[in-house]
Amino acid sequence: MLFAVGDIASCRNDFDEATAKILDAHPTGTIALLGDNVYETGSVSEFANCYNPTWGRHLSRTRPSAGNHEYQTAGAAGYYAYFGARAGDPEKGYYSYDVGAWHIIVLNSNIRRDAASPQLNWLRSDLQANISKACTLAYWHHPRFSSGDHANDDSQAAFWEALHAFNADVVLAGHDHNYERMAPQMPTGVRDDARGIRQFIVGTGGRELRGLRSTGGNSEVFNSNTFGVLRLALSPTGYAWQFLPVAGQSFTDSGAGTCH
């Protein structure tokens, strides 16, 4: 089981406590953080005073990625100090791990990520080394495609191209403060139900929510009024998703897909 969300903690409100309580009810499973994990600058004091009292109680099963707000502290020093080895090499911030039959890749969209970058060379090598895995999921902060406030981000294209070349199945992102599910698509944005990658944006961790900017291509579900967490049940041949809303909210989204 994998739980995923980004754009989480702030000392300005208590919504992050509400989303942390979702995890309290699901005490097993890996937690994938999709960046901007604490506001405003990802400082040591903000992690200690704003993140740790709520989401910190699930630290032992957390696998983070960094957002742009973490990098408002030089070198994301507060982020790497708080998560330690869980966040990977502080000079890189990208790493991979396995959950059952799935290979999980964590990328860093705040540093160089063009096709000739060290990060892309590592990504291709990691995918090649795990080519025998039936299913692959990747996550990072900035979405390639979005109907939300920040819109599409072409600078993420090289990630998608490498992942698609190795038949990756699912991509998760945050950054836009909403929930959005898109149909499987190519790195160019062309829908492809056979070999496309399905993207979820889950920027609903607690900071704030923001509305629709424009209808993104291949968007199937968009919600900007409900905080919550995405749960992914990962099987050897596929996945089932369910958006878990905070207490008192009713929006949800669920479905299933198969690995390529």
C-alpha cells in the first residue's frame, strides 16, 4: 500500500492535522511525500514546529520528495536535516526503492533535469537495472500536465520521456493545490490507453486549496475543495486508487489500472 500527498504542513492552520488523521486510521503502508511538505521555506524550525507535530508521527514509513518551498532554504538544508537518509543524497535528492512487485522512483524537479543531466542519466540507469519489474511508479513535485494554478510544465518532459521509454505506469505530483487524475498519456500529451502513463496530482495535504485554471488535456477528475490523501493498492499486475477525504468531506475518486 502506498499513500501519497504533497503541499502539506503550515503553522497557519490545522488542515495538516486533519490529513495526518487519515494516516492514523491506516497505520501500515509507505507514505510518499510529493514536495512542499512544510511552508513557507522548509526551514529547520518549520519542520520542527509545523510539520513534526502532525505528519511527523508517521516519519518511520515516509519516503519524501522535495518541493520548491524546501529550496527556499539554501540547498533545502532543513528538508535534508529532518528526513536524513530517507531523502537520499543531499546533493541529488533522487533515489529509488521497491514496494512489493513495484519499483518506485523519487525524482527532484528543483535541480537540473534536462535530457543530458546527471539526474536523467541516473534515471535511465535505474530503469534499466530494474527492467524486470512488472510495474513502475515515479513521483516528484512539479507536474508535467495540470489544469490547476501552475498549468503544464514542459521542463518536466525529459522525466516523462525516460519513464515512458521503459513502460512506466503511474506518475504522482503535487505543486498545484488540488486533486486531479488524468487518463494515460504520452509524454507529448496524446492520450494512449495502451502505453500511456497515468498522472495524479495530489496537492491536498493541508496548506490551502486552489481552483481550476484551464481544462487540461486528458483530465478525467478535478477537485479543489477537499483536503485528503491518495491511497494506492499495488498488486503484482496493477493498481487500485482511492482518494481519502478528511473527516466531514464527501468527495472521493476511485478506480483501477493494469501495468504495461
